[in-house]
Amino acid sequence: MLGVLKVATVDQIQRIAAPHLTFRHTDKETPSERKTARTASHLGALSDLRKHGLVESGGRTRGGEILRNLTPMGLKAAAKELRRPAWEMGSTARGGGRSGGSHPMAVNEALFALLRPKPDLSLLDGEPAEAVEAAQAVVDAPDGLGVLASYATEVALPGTGTWTNPGKGGVQADIVLTAPEDGVPLLFIEIDNCYESAHELAGKIDRYIRFCRRTETDPDGTQRPMWRTRWWVRDDPGGHVPPPPLLLVFNRIGPRNPNTVIPHLAELTRQHWDGEAHDGKLPIVVTDMNMLREQGPAGTIFQRFGRSENQTLLAAIGNLRWEASDARQSTEYRARQPEYETQLRRAAAHQAESEQQEHDQGVVPK
């Protein structure tokens, strides 16, 4: 868990790792007692990991909750568990709680809102009807994207240098999501707590562009985007390689108003997104953290720069050329389906006729 989140409270760990516990211990009188009961097993596990030098305390949130993060040895162990190279794991997030941990906490909440883990109802036998109904509502709600292993946090995207030794001019993605089975081959996610100005965010997007345009030479001498040496995304129908989309999630805790920042940011970065993805333009999508918590990726709460209407996340990051090509192929398949079925019927009839002739001639099939 901490191999993905990097730094988290025990409450966040429990809600993602064992969501059914959120609906248990309802007999406790206070929220504090219920929280203590539902996180007890995870506290015990963290204590054991700390004894083995894999986990350490990383400060406290502004609400007073203790933050946990992996030690360097713990990060190596997590890399093995997640089957990821150590250089893909990012940092240990030491010191993340020195200023209250507001940013890593927001990153974790965004991940939770996109993942939307479902409780196992079979583990709620004997719980009050109200608790089971609340859990059922979560199960019935639209699914999230991917599984926990589909996410990575604090991922360095080098503008210079290498993956293992990034140089200057790059950026660190707060979250990278790879869930091709759910329609998201690759998505970079940036969380803003509304402290940064539109100009600061535009500078960060410049660094994303710089990374997306970096190329490396394959062993066969072919030049390809650097990001494709780590992640696979299919070419669009024209054989182009559109850059991965970027999602900006605005968490309204700082002094800046996203309603003012977003249109200004769109104008400052127009040269990066105005046009087609196959021309190297970066799809930029924005949303609000509170709405993301409430509605998840299936909500029509995502605004893509250059489009007038809010959309679901999949629609907002969608590649229109891919969709048009897939639609054409589907239409062509449906149009030719009767022809295919006729050919199959003729082949079956021919086979039956041949077998009957062999039978009449006394030939026994091998």
C-alpha cells in the first residue's frame, strides 16, 4: 500500500486496503472509537513493519493524525511486492508531514476518488441493516479505474538526464495511472491545492511538454518518445503517437480561486493544447476535488481545454481519431456480417454434403 501512496494515514490505508471495515464496528458510540476499531489491524501491521525497519513515522497532518512512510529498505521491499523496478518507485516521501502533509494527503484522496474501492459485502454478515445498505450503495455506484497497482505516485518525468538519474528541467507527476483495461492507457495527474498561480502551473505544463517531446534511440536506431520506453500506448490510426493526457485536480484549500485560475491557465498554455493530439498537442483536462470525491471518473465533471461542455473522464481524455477509426471498423464489420454468415452457412453445407457422399461410398472418415 505505502509503495503506491508513499505517505499516508492509517485511515487512508484502511479505506483503500480494506474498505469493508468502514462499515463495521457501528456499535461504537463515537466516531473516534469506530475509527480506532476499524484501523486496529492496520496499526498492528504498521507496528510490525516498523520493528523490521520498513516503515517509519513521517510527521502529522494538520488534524493531528500520524503519517507513515516507507524507509529506503521498505521501498525496495515494496518494489519487489509490486513487481516494479526500484527506479520506478520514486522517493520514500520522508519529511512529507513537516508542513502538515496537505499535498500528499490530497494526492491520496484523488487516488481514492479515482480508484473507488468496493467493500466486500460477504464480510459484513451480522452488521446492522443501515451499515449494509450504506455499503451496498458504494457497491452499486459507478466503478472506479484500475486496481491499486495501476497507480504510481511521485513519478519523475525527466526533462534531462535519465530515468534513474533525472536532471534539471523535468517534472514529477503526482499520480500516473495506467489502466488500459478501463480505457485509460496512460494518464498523468497533477494535484493543486490552490496555492499556485496560473503562471506557475503553466510553467509546470511546459515541463510536461518538454518531457513528452524527449526522444530516445532504440537499439534498431529508431527514434521514439522517451515515455514510450516505459509505457505502451497504441499509435493512432494515422500512425502518430499522441502525448499522454494531463489531468489537473484543483483542491480548494488555498487562497486562489480555480474559477479564475483555470481560464487564465488555458490561455497561457493554448500553444500546447490547441490542435490535434496527433500533432503533438497535449490534452489538458481539469476538475474539482470535491466533485471528484462525490462523482468519481464517471461524473460529467471534467473540462478539457478547447471543449465547451463538461464530460466524463473517459470522454474528456478520449482520442477522437481512435474512436472514429474504431467506429468505422465496427460499422464495416456489422455491414459485412451477413456476408460472413452466408459464407459460413455455405461452408457448413458443403462439408455436410462431402461427408454424406463419403458415407454413401462406404468411406469411413479417419
